[in-house]
Amino acid sequence: MQPTSPHLPEVVSAREESLVVLDSRLRVLHARDRRRDAVAALEDVVPPWAVLQVQEAARRSLAGTQEAVLVETNGPGAALAVTASPVHSHEGDVVATIVVLRQEPAAISAPGADADVPRRALLLSLGRTAAPVVVVRAPSGYGKTTLLRQWDASDPRPFAWATLGPEHDDPEVLSGTIAAALAAAAGMPRKGRRLGVEAFLAREGAPSQVLVLDDAHHLTAGGALGMVERIAGDLPEGSRMVLASRRELDGAVARLIRSVPVLHIGPEDLCMSASEGRALFEARGLRVPDDVSIVGFDDLPEARWSSPPLTTVRQPLSEMGALAARTVLRLAQGERIESMRLELATELVVRDSTTALVSSPV
């Protein structure tokens, strides 16, 4: 399909986005494109190689489901992240869709690149927790969504996924997206006047389920945060709400976290163990330690138990504590400290996760 505008559209920059509202016939009702003052047609903002996939996502959204797809070009260049959210009338009918486009860096494929390492310890915690709210917070690239996908695959409860963007700071858009995700997870058609999200979750005969709000850091407005707070406070027994965020959550969500039991999973929890790191490399055809070495820090007891046993840096913690105490006592007695910076030697403890650095491992 060729674009109708005289200039081929470029993919929006990573710090920008394009938003288009389409009616049931995929006609543009409204557009906010930071690269132009106005958009006459979908083809004016969507690259030619992505038009068909964006149109398909919009059509599925108009059927009542929240859509999130990554459209990749066959050649070099960035991919296009597409979200399409249904817009409902007061009677509950889908009357339009909001399509948001964002640039994503092109992925570099490698042997075994699609292989995920099972996060068994985290999955066990997620499956056993009685906390109604789970907060997974870490910067991009830590595997938040991958972990939640693994939980979805291993848990018998249905998962309702809503990938959020800046447009979901509007409570109406957020409510419609969550309701559509819940209905899709339950296999229910979205026709007629829709139930409120809280009523849908608590409807008679509703099974326990898990509602995932991915990219929850986009929620900043009071109305949207208040809706999240109300949903979490009224979750039926056995149901869970997951907030996956790239940064600390504030506002109503922060109040919620302080008032109900919450399972927190942060960057330190998402870091892989030596065994998981080994599995990740081996899934990509790299052997530990033949092709790649893994080194830890602090020589924690777990370093000896990992597979393979982890090479690590041991700090002289006892000596550090004793030196700090002596320094404080000298300062209290009015003595002059020669230097406020003191360095103590560390020790490299070599085990089987690295190629031999010394004649015999510890």
C-alpha cells in the first residue's frame, strides 16, 4: 500500500509518539502527531511497511480487545510498537479506537535469542503469594514482562493483559482498556452496556484471575490512579493485580501499596543467579566457562552452591568494620586522621565459572 501524502512518513523518534483516533471504518477522527500539525490519513504517520499490521491491530481493537504488537521491518532500522485501545459509548458499544505508535530499537537476532530462562524461584514466589497486589519495578531490559509471561504460562488462572501508554492517564480510556482485557481473558463478547471493571471482577461465578497492568509508570493523573486503587481494593478472593513499572509508583498507587499486602519484586530480585546466567548463555550457544566467564561480588554463601560455583570478589568485611570503629574512636578523642580515604585489599576467589586464573581453584 502506498501512502497518500507526497512524502514517505518516518518512524517517530524514540522520545516521541504519534496518536491517531480511528472510527469503525478506519477513518481518522483525530490525530496528534508531534512531527506535524495535522494528519489527514493513517498512511501519513505510519511507515508503508507497517500500514497493514497497524490496520489489523485497529480492526481487532474495534472488535473490543486491547491490542499491542511490535511491527518489524525486513530491512535495517527501528521497529514500531503499536497499541490500539477500544473506545466505548455510554451503551458499551465500541465506536472508535485509539492507536499509539512508538519507535523501538531494532532487535539483533542471535542463535537462541528467543530462548527464555525460567525464573523458577520468582515463579514460585508469585504462585504462592497471598498478597492481592504484585509490584514489579525495574528499568527497561530487566525482564519484567518476560517474567510475567512465564507466570501466565505456568498459572491455571486466566491472565488479563493491558499494556498501558500515556493515553491511559484518561480514566475513560483506562477503564475501557481494562474492561476489554478482562472480557477477552474470560472469553466474553463486548456487546451492550459494559459492566464497571470492579463489578466485572466480582460478578457471580467469576473465576480468580490475574490482571496485569504493564508499563504502569504511564499512570500519573489522579483519576487513573484512583481507579487502580479502587480495583485493587475490591479484588475478589484469589485474584491478583500486577503493576509492572519502570520507576517508583506514586500518588494513589503508593497509598495502596502502604495499605494492602503487596509482593515487591525489584531490580535486585530480577538479577539472574549464576545458574540462570549460565542457562541464558548456553541457550545462545555459549558455554560457561569455555566461551564466557561469570564473576560475582561479595562472595556470598550462594556463590558456592550455584552451578557452576561462582568466581567472586571477597571483601575484608571484618577488617573494614574494625577499622571504621577505630577511626570513630580516634575522631572522638580529638586525634587527627591522616586520610579520610582508606583502601583495603580485596581477594579474588576463583571457582568454576571462569577460566583458570590461578593454578588451583578455591
